[in-house]
Amino acid sequence: MASSLTRISDEALITLDNLVDRAGSLVQPTMRFGVTGLSRAGKTVFITALVHNLLHGGRLPLFKAQSDGRIAKAYLEPQPDDGVPRFQYEDHVAALIDDRIWPQSTRAISELRLTIEYESASAWNRMFSSGKLTLDIVDYPGEWLLDLPLLQQDFRTFSEKALELARSPARSDLAEQWLDGAAQLDPIGPADETKAREMAALFSDYLRACRSDDKALSTLPPGRFLMPGDLEGSPALTFCPIPDLPDGSAPDGSLWAMMERRFESYKSLVVKPFFREHFARLDRQIILIDAMQAMNAGPEAVQDLERALVDILSCFRSGRNSLLTSLFSRRIDRVLVGATKADHLHHESHDRLEAIVGRLVERATQRAGMAGAEIDVLALAAVRATREGKTGQGKNKLPLIVGTPLKGEKIDNETFDGMAKTGIFPGDLPENADLFFEQLGSNKPEDRPHLNFVRFRPPTLEKTAEGVTLSLPHIRLDRAFEFLFGDWLA
């Protein structure tokens, strides 16, 4: 997809970056590992748990290099890109362990370098390998990834798609103010800075409303409207989609011409640099999604999640690298879609969650026309905040998850104080993924699957008899490691 996303000059810069990266890898094998996800999916928690478990020898029975005793040690090193903020691992792990609060979510790109010293399982590899693997972990917001399809759109196409989405049943009430304002615009009238700022603010408010917990919608480009950073107030973020022109053209100096120019500036200043400098240099990728939040919000949120997955998967330079092609361009050959917060369900529903998300990913992959890369789906919890229990007697025992709900969380008429542990029946997912989608499409809300979704505080870490604090508990983090970089440690 690279040729359709970028110009020849961009491709030349990408090739140069990859030659520099590969030259370094000849001395020290290095894998650039992308971590992204949609809102509140737990990207920061995932990276923190990954690093903590590798640094402290966590319980990872399905991560072969660790379970075989072949990892000597892991340690952090200075990252290679001085112009990119460092992922603040120390702050995040302190928040989780010492304060028992979830760290701040990803607002911008960051990096962290982790080096693993290991012994290869192959005698042949031991003769020629340095026994070191460097992981350059690149953390970036999923909203930025959803911006990449904009590179294939002109302003007219962008406006048409955005207006179609805004008028859909799931969004029309949220977009009402912006749609009313857009309907009154005169596209061929004179450019008006005050009107542009007003409409951009209404459009941003609409996107933020889509991301709220009760709506849980995922397709929200342009992503920097939700996290403007140092571009806040700039012309590149002061535009919005507007209705089509009657005759398909607009004079210079018109409102349409101004909005069109700013849309193109957004692509040049925001989207292209991200693609060229970061995304196009990745080897492996994990995409984290909060599927249960979408399920709880209803069928529109699940459909929007699938739409977002189509847009995301269509962006990857998918396929397998050969020695020659890897020198000039990278292709992401493994992608893991992680359905997070599996600890909010009883273990009996974990395989069901995987099957449901797997069905979404399968359909999205077919629609995106993605081929070549190996894609897996995994229900996981990077940090397990609950344990399991049961209530009742005999055969009527009800499975529970037990943890400390965050202060202010509610179920029915009960509001939690953030201190007391409680047992919650999380609800059941259907055993058959087809049945789930049938239920989801029912016109009767009572027929749809319902989950008791409550956010929990991070756990208190257990200690050994010798007083040693154990690593962060998890669900299937070892399986994620094995899929994403286990072969690099073989």
C-alpha cells in the first residue's frame, strides 16, 4: 500500500531510513515493534507489563525462550531516536504498583528500547548469533493509524465519507449541531476564519462525543482533532468536512478552497511524517481493542469497530520480508489483534471473546484485501486486576470475578468507593460466534448479550515467602510474546 500512500520522494526517504536501520541490525539484531490501539484499549499498560515481566522474569510459561531458561537477562537502553519522547516506563510502573492507579493513556508517539540477552535453541544459530535482540517499542495512538487512509482521499471524498457517517443512526444525534451548521455554510462564499474556527470546534465536539463510554465508536478521523498537542489552534486543525459543491468547483478565496487547503496541510504536516518516519519502519505490530466496551454499547459500536479494523488493516505493508526487500522496505509480517480486559470476564468466556473478535477480524481482513501477513487474535489482560470466584450452592453456583472497582463505578443502584473488593457476575458470551452476531442484530435490546462492565483498580502484587515482590499478573501475555517475537529468540 506504500505506493498509494506516499509519493516517490517519500519512498526514497523511507528506503534511506530502512537502509540505516538494517545497517545497524547487521551489528545488533533489532526489531521495531509497533503498539497501538483504539481509545482506552490499554496500550500504556501493555507496554509497561511487557517490560516489567521481561525485566523481572515474570511467569510466562508459553513464552518458550523464557520457559526453557534461555533468557539470561533483559534491560533498558537509551532509545536511538533522540527526537522522539521516551516511553516513561518508570512512571507508569510506579502508578500501577505503588499507587494502584492506571497510568495516563497514550496522547502522542513515544519509544523505548529493551535488549534481551539469550541463548538460541539452535546450535547453528549459537555459532553465528550475538545472543542479543533489541526491541525498539514504538507506542502511538490508534487515532493516528486511522488517519492513514486520508492520504488516499481528496477533500471532497473525505467530506462525503464524514457526512455519511455523521448522518448514520448511531451518530446523527451526536453530530446534530455540527450538521446543522454545515448545512448553512456557503461553500463558494468568501473564506471566513471565525466561521472556520466555529465549525472546527463543533466537529471536534462531535468526534469527542462519539468516543464516550456509552457510544464507544471507533472510526474518528482526523485523529489529531482529539489530541491536537502543539498543533492546537493551527490552520492545519481548523477545518471540517462541508457539503459538496453544486457544480463541483470552487473559486479561489472561497470557504471550500480554504478548507480544502487546510485538509491537504493536515495530510502533509501530520499524516505523511508519521507514516514515513515511524509506521513504515515497523517489523511487527499489535493492535489492542476494547471489544467488550463496544459490545456493551450496542450493535452500532460493534459495526463501527469492524469499520475501524478495515481501515487499520488496509494500511499495513503486509507480507513477508526477503533479505533483499527488507534492506529497502519493511513489511509487517505478523500482526496481533489483542482483545484486552479479558480479566473482566470469567475464563469460560475467554475463548468466546476470541472467536467473536476473530470473526470481526476475518471480515475486516477480507474487506481490506489484506494478504501475506500472519494475523492472530488473542483475548488477554496485560495486567490482571481480578481473580475468579463463585457464589451459590451445588449446581446453581454462579461464576464471579472479584476485584476492587474504581471509585465511582456503578452497577444498578450501587456506587463503589474504590476501596472494597466485591464479586461481580460479568455476564456470559454465547458459545457460538454466529449466535452472538444474531443476538446483536436483534430488534429487541433484551435479546442482545449484556456484560456487567466495571473498571477495576490494579491489583496488589503478591510477595514470595522471602518477601520478593512478584511481577505484574496477566492473562496470556506469554502467548502474545511468543507470537510477536518468539521466533526472533529461537
